[in-house]
Amino acid sequence: MQLAMIGLGRMGGNMVQRLRQGGHELIVYDSSAEAIKPHVGKGAKGAKDLADLVRQLTPRRVVWIMVPAGAAVDSTIEQLMPHLTKGDIVIDGGNSNFRDSRRRAEMLKVRGIDFMDVGTSGGVWGLTLGYCLMIGASESAFQYCEPIFKTLAPPDGYAHVGHPGAGHYVKMVHNGIEYGMLQAYAEGYEILHASQDFKLQLGQIAKLWNHGSVVRSWLNELAERAFSQDDQLAAIRGYVEDSGEGRWTVEEAMRLDVPAPVITMSLIARFRSRQQESFGAKVIAALRHEFGGHVVQSK
């Protein structure tokens, strides 16, 4: 079927390729003209702006947005709205806050336009392995767009989880779980790396754990891959960003009075990774010196 893709970064660009391989007709747009050219060269149709993108679509139009969460999504929808008509469908496949998705759905509903929020997991591997899609939408919009989801996802890799907002809600918690899993692997491998009794090869251990162990997983397969390139990760700085979903998961857990200590602490650990030196640790060192005379290390 025909659809448009706005945002041709690592995720959006790969999704265009997978959709084209599945026989869909793509009209593509990105704020960078250079990002459009490779896809036009492979059979997609390029658009010079969002008005041009909508003009190239035949009703019932489907526009998939893959831009950073927040203001960029609102701006894109605002620019699209004058050109869309009743029955058209706008899909946000980024990592938006589910409350924003519910707001956008209500705003577009007034104009008779369907909004779908599709939590998308799979990263750069989605092109070859497929994407896990968590879909919030009306039943009619979901059914209309289902051929798109069948192409993007592996077998059983997509689900209509509820009305608009539900897709990004499920993706939010999914990413919160991911935070905890990543932190558990990080702590385990750091203990192995710090061992004073054994000189351990982390790549060997990661490979071992991927065969029959209860801690085997795709994440640990990626750990094996990373260690195979650099067993000590010497070229990587231990700076870890967060794109919002971990924070939102913790906030939602607090709102619902649900204890989520692992996810909460994994989020806080990311904050610590961004500090060159912890001022809080300095305070603790100073206080230990004051009350107990403990040695303070100088720079």
C-alpha cells in the first residue's frame, strides 16, 4: 500500500527500506535533502516539503512520523493538518510520551483524522530482523494499516494493544524494563572485569552465557558482539543518555504506587555516568573526614 515517511534517520530510513522490500509505495521527506536522495535512488518518491508530500498521497492518506519526541512531533503535525482531510491517518512511531499521544489523538479526532501511536522496538537491527510494534489506535485505523505492520514486524511481532496512547504507554514500560536489564548486565560484567583473583575474558563469558544459561538473551548476544570487538571496551566512554521513557516509567510507577526499585535505580545510574566527578561523592568524603578523620584523597 501507499504511505509517507517523515524522518529518515537510523530508524525511519531503515523502515523505508523494509517497507519498499515488502512492495509498499513510499513517499519520503526529511529536513535534510541529502537524507532523501538515497531513498529516491532506490525507488521511493521524494517530497520537497510536507505539503508536497501530502499532495503525492491518494486518500485514504497514511503519514508515518519518525522524528524526535516532543516539539518536533507537534510541529510536524501542525504543518500537516492544513493538507489532510477526514479519514486520513497520522502515525507517530517515535518515543513520545503517551499523554502527548492522547492529546494529539483528541486534537486530530475533531478534524476526523485518525491518530495512531506505534511504539517501535528493534533499533538498527529492525531492517533485517523486523520491528516489534506496540500499536495504539482505533480498530478501523489499525485494520486499514495492518499490511504495513505485517511488513515491518516479524511473525507475531505486532499487536493492537488499545486505543490511542496505549502503544506509547506499553513502549514506555518496555523501555523501563530495558533500563533494568541493561543495568544488571552492566553490573555483572563490571564485577567480572574488576576481579583481582582471575583475569577473565568477557567476550568468552558472554558467548558461554548465550548457550543454555538462564541469563541468555538478545542483549547478551549484543554484549558478546561488543566484547568480540574490544574485550575491555577501552575505546568507549561510560556516558549513558536516556531518551525519556525510563523517567516516564518511574513517574508512572510513583503515580500508581507501584514499587519499581530496579528501574528507578537503573535510571539514576545513568545520571551518574554523565558526571566527570560526582560532587555528591565529594560531600560524603568531606563529611567522613569531619566526623571520623577518614583520609580524603586529593586531586
